[in-house]
Amino acid sequence: MENKKKLQINNLIHNYESKDGEIVHALNNINLSVNDGEFLAIVGSSGCGKSTLLNIMAGMIKPTKGEILIDGETFTFNKHKIGYISQSDTLLPWRKIIDNVAIGLEIEGVNKKERHEIARELMESSGLSGFEDKYPYELSGGMRKRAIIIRALATDPEIIFMDEPFGPLDVFTKELLQDEILKIWEKRKNTIVYITHDIGEAITLADRIILMSYRPSNIKSKYIVEIPRPRDIKEIKHNYRFIELEKDIWEDIKNEVLKAKEEEMISI
């Protein structure tokens, strides 16, 4: 049986004007489909347009040309429910953690009792039980990131877009949260599109990896991650397939990184 396509990007082109007034050709004819329940990672050199592509998929930027479809329909916020997680700490400092986690449900009109029940259940499953009445400043960076993740999950979105969510965190905290993401995803099977510059992280988490070329960016390569699930965060790095895939992707991305560095030198 063929997998159901959850998200489709057709003939996507995006240009924008830089601060200097120059037209930047960011994305060039991107065509991509993401299956229902798939964990897709997108990697590429700095400045290749990964985040721009994600923001277009999430409806935050209107593309120059092309279309975004969810379940075969044009994506609109009225019809489709999505989650979005960025690098930034986006918890509201004046709200308690339980009310931060429940804010999406509040916007949807869910009554306080029900939304707090959902938030408490998610907080318990992610190790935040007992911190319901704390404020963001009272939590560690890793705990705040957990709260941000479960806030995105609370409304049970069709697709979750994640833009390098663990970038600023230390390695130990990052691995704990990667494990958390895998456990949640394996239980819920939301479709996830995950941006990262970390090849190892992409292999650890994803079913499939898309490698983007440097600007004007298109899809250079696609990789299937043939490593069985469930995956052990600590052990997966020793898996022979992990080692081979990391080497293959790095060899593939190397030229794109050099192009990015050359452009940086020219602009200095």
C-alpha cells in the first residue's frame, strides 16, 4: 500500500530583497513530498535556505512561486493545524508553565479544566510534573525546551515544523531531548519536518534526510535512514549504518559548505 502524502511542495521558487537592495535567489524549483507520520530531516550548509523553506511550509512566508498542499489541499490556517518550534525560547514569562503549555488550547476555546488536564498529562509524560505553577525563569534551559515541545503537541497538530530546536543547548541536554522527541513521536506519529545543521542528529531522529544545495538552493540528495526503531540515542552512533551514512552525507555536503565559505569571504 502506498504511503499517504501529508505535505507536498510543488515547483517552489523564492526570491527576496537583501538589506543592500540586492535580489537574493534563495530557493530554486523545490519539489518535495512528506508522508503522513514521517519524520523528515532537512540538512544543508549555513545560508542555504533551510529555515526559509521551513517557514514557507509553515505558512509564515509567502513564496515567490509554487504551492504548499496538506492532504492535497492548499494550506490555510483555517483548515490545517500545525505546530512550530524554533531555536528561540518562546515561553511567555508572565504565564505559569501549565498556562504556557495550554496556550494553544486556550486559543482554540478549550475550557480551563480540560486544557489543564491535557497540559498536566503532557507535563507528567515529559518529566515536568510538579512544575505546573512555576514561571519560565525558574526552569533550566532543557526544561523550558521540553515545555515548548509539549506546548506544540498539546493541540495535536497534523504537522510539526522544527527549526534547529536544540541548537543552543549543551550536548548532554540535547541528547536527552532527542530521546524525548523520539519517544513522543513513536507514540503519536505526528508528521515532523526537522531542520538541523547536525548530520548526526538528522540520522538519529529521521526516517529520511533531504540535503539542500547552496543558493539558489534545490534538493541535491535524498537519503533513507535504514536504522531500525526504536533507536537508542547512546548506542546509535556506533551502528555501522549510522557511520556510513554520516560519512556519505558529509562528503556530499562538503562542496556546498565550501561554496558558502567562499561567498562569506567575498562579502567581507
